[in-house]
Amino acid sequence: MKIIKKLWPLVMAMLSGTMLAACFPGFISESWLVWLWILPLMLALWLGGGEKKRKRYGFGVGFVAGLTFWLINLKWLIAMGELDTVPLGGAMFGWACLSLYLSLYFGFWGMFAASLGNPWRGKRVSEGEKISSNIEKKLSAKAEKKEASGFTLSLRVLQFSFMNASFWVVLEWLRGWLMTGFGWNGLGVAFYDVLVMAQAADLIGVTGLSFFPVMIGASVLQTGKRMAEELKVGRFKPHWEIGVSMGIIAVTFAYGVNRMSHFSNVPTKDVSVLLVQENIKQQMKWDEMERPKHYDGYEKSTVQALEKLEQENTEAIRKQIESGDEGELVLKQPDLIIYPESSLTQELLFLKDEEGVYLLPENDRLLTSDFMKQGNHHLVFGSNLVRGKEYPNGGIGYDPEANEIYNALAIATPDLKKETVQPAKSIKTYGKNHLVIFGEYIPKLPLLNTIMEMSSGASFGSNFSKGGVTDPIDIKVRGDDLQIIPSVCFEDTVGRLERKFVRTDAPQLMVNITNDGWFGTSEAAMQQMANAKFRTVELRRPMARSANTGVSCVIDMVGSLMNHETGKRNMVEDETGNHFIKGTLFAQAKVPVNPEWTVYAIAGDWFVIACTLLFLALAFVTLKKA
């Protein structure tokens, strides 16, 4: 029995971690489990363990739940072991270390939930403690006379529900902020496929959505226990907590319905995008011997896609002539052709205090090819932007002393074909702001470089530089102003960064370029897309994503990939839904003509601050009563 008593909380914790992992892409992707996953964990935290060392017990149970979740959810990190530069042991070490670190946040929440946040905790009298019978009788008589009302009991249920939910939100925000943050797959992201619930993100951000599942779970367990006790004595009291909890969810649902209806009717302008996905394996991507082949692949795929659009336009014109229809015919022509992150592996060079970039031979050949000269489109691509210097022979090359290199998004405008001398001033660039720790930079800590080199089997080289600019990129599309909100790699999962680009003086389109080829054919790409969806809801701007191995797609202002005209997803995929393919997608991004400010865009994570204050206030009241 002692073994069972010790083990059952751990089994419940692992069950909760597994259920939570099932909410996200890569496992079984059942979003509805987000409402249930926390129940086994809360039962273990509130009923298990002894009265002593509650915090240590709660931390351990919470940590086990978190570790179970993260080991399943982040198993895509192991795929890095397939790369030549990353041994399998190094990939597994990184997977384990990150999972252990992220599990600490579950542990801290469990520590609180099992102690002060436990509505069922009670004080046991030790064997050596003597209590006066007179005091006992008085307390008993007083309790009989002053029985708690249904309203008071309901208020207590809500107190502990809100307190636990608020603390969860605060910890989740900290996880997304500390050490540059890893806000990946918070509870709110589980609503990526339940768009009606996701709409509240424009008020409270995706982190704020995490409040609801924890609140409901805590309310369900407390209410269930209350009802069981009332059933025993045969006397039921009003359960106001049910109305309040369900009312909050109902209001959130109604708000979602309203927002989805509203944004399906706002005036929009179609921005035509052509997404090009080459599906190049990471092992080959940076091979200089393969570079000409890769460049030719991008050019060929682009030309073929443009030729296909031309054929469709010709067919549409023929049908209109035959039908005698005199209405306006909208031809299919891309405004933006978008390549993925680091698609052009030959770097762009820039000189300090000089406008424009210098194109090295292979970049120059691609960016001045026929498909760029003949169209009126912009080409968005990824490349390393490197600070150079002018050498005595008059040439421009890399400046090793400056050591300034950016993971950049670049936009070659149609005016590039008019330029005959370098630097090319018609190429606009953005340097990535949110660098991936251990991926794009290593903190300057003792022995850390050595440890990284031992685990990866290769020297790290130099850190990338942080861009530091949060201004949108202004371009002209068919004579009208359009602002591009740029993001590179995982930046489309960081709401607090993306909101800094929001303006309302011109239509805006978010553009993300990424390369998830590091993680092979794992679920990493689909999980990133699920996180990215919430940027479109938080800011009410559509997004076009171009990814090397997927997911290349267009997401509308309510977080949907669906093309309502064709009934298909605006996504590069085959008939089976597999996105690990080579392909292109021509789609329309419906950009609002009069972009609105959202509460999240203006105030950011204000809800986290509110949860912090609510948590502190409720914790103080609970401590005072205890």
C-alpha cells in the first residue's frame, strides 16, 4: 500500500503530461484535451502526499508532469542528430537539457498548487499536541451556528481557481521571457485548431488564453467535491461558481464568433503572393558545391509557377471572350515572390554608413535574371547580411574585424532591374532581432563554448548580431502603399516582438521566412506554424510564410489557412497533407485596407500584469485566512 501511495501521484502526473502533449501537432493533435489534461495533475497535487514538505512534494509532481510533456513535445530536437555537424548524442543531450529546464516551471506551479494553492489542505494536530476540550466544544458549537453559505463556498472555489490560473499565466510568460525566452506551445496554443476560442488573443495574447483551461480544471474538481459532500448530507446549496466559470467561457466564445464575423466583412485588398518551397535537406543547404544547383532550383520553380499562371490567365481570357462577358477580369500575377530563410546562401555585403547592399556573383545572377526583369513583383528572400569593407584593389569583401553578421530578410523591389551599379539601393533588408540561444548566439559564460563544441563536434564560430530595428518595410504594390512586418525563423512565435511593428497609416502584411530543415521531417515545422497563427489574431494582420521544408502557407486575420473560394488550405502540401515536398503556392493574402489597433498591439501583455496582481492579492487573502 505504501508503494501505491507513493506512486499514484507520479502516475497521474505522467498521465497529465501525456494528455497535454496530445493537444499539439506531432502526437495525436486532439486540442479538446486541453480542458482535461490538468485534472489528474491537480488531483495528485491536492490529495497526494503528506502534510509535511508539501512544497517539495508539489514541485516533484509538477516537475514529472512537465518532463513527461516536454520530452514528448520536443522530441523533434533529436532529428538534429541526423546532421553531419550534430552527433546524435549531442542532439539528445540538448533535448534532455531543454526539457529539464522547461519542466522547472511546471514544478514551481506544482509547488504552489500543492501548498497555498490547495483548497483541500488542512492542519493535522500532532500526537504530542494537547487541545483543551472546552475550546473544542466552543469551536464545534460556533461552526454549527455559522455554517458557510452557498455564496461563500462558491467564492472560495473561484478564489482558488483564479489564483492557480493566474500563477500559471505568470510562469508561462516568464518562460517566454527569461534568457531570451522559449514561449513555445503554451496552453493557449492548444486552441490553434479551435479558432473561436483563439480570437480572444487580440485582447489578452496567446499567453492569456492559458488562464481558461487551468481555471476550469480547478473549478471542476472543487465543485465536484462540494457536490459529493452535499450528496452525503442530502442538502444542496447554490453553486455560483458554475455560472461564473461557464459565463467566462461563454463570453469568450461569443467574442470569438463576433470577431470572426467582423473580420470576414472588413474591407480588404488582395496581395498576391507566390510561395516557393524547395525542400532542401539541411545537410546540403550550405554546401558551396551545391549552391548553383539550389539557385537554379529556385529560379526554375519560380519560372514554372509564373508560366503556369500565364497559361491560366490565357485560358481565363479565352473563356471570357467566348462567353461575351464584359466584366473586369483579374489576372493572376504575384505581387510578392517569397523564398525561405537563408535561401540565398551567398551573403549580402554592406558598408557602414552606406545605403544599399553589394551583390556577389551568384546572388547578382539570380536577382537580375529574366523573371525579375520581366515582372513587376518584389522578391522576398533570406540571406546572411555581412558587414564588409573596401580593399586596396577596389573590391568589396568581408570585414573580419567588424564581425557583424545578420540573419536577414531582404526584399528586392522591381526597381532593381533599373540599377546598373552597386550598391543595389533597391534591396531593403531587415536583420533578425530575436536570436535563438545556442543556435545563433552563445552567452559569454565560462566553459560554455567548450561544452557546445564537445556536444556538437564542431566549432561554433561567431555569434549573429541583433538587428534592433522594429520598423515595418515600406513598399509599393500596384501603386499603393504596403507595409511588410518582417520576421525570420522563430520570430513569428514571439508576440511581444511582432506587436512593435504595428502601424495604422498603411495596410500591413506579416511575412515570415523560416528554415525548419534542421529538424528533418519531424513535427517542429507544424508546431511552429501552430504558434505563428496567433500573431495574425493578436495583431489582426494576415501572414504569408515561406519555409524551406514547410509549412509554407497564408494565414488570414482570424488564424485560418482555409481558402473559402476553393475549400482547400492555402498551404504547400500534397494530396495526403504532407508538407515535406518541393512545390509552390499562389494565393491571395487579404490585407485590411484600414488596419485596426488591437488591445494586444497597444498594451502587450497587460493581462499578465493583471494576473500577477490578482495572484498576489488572492495569495495574501489566503495566507491571512490560514
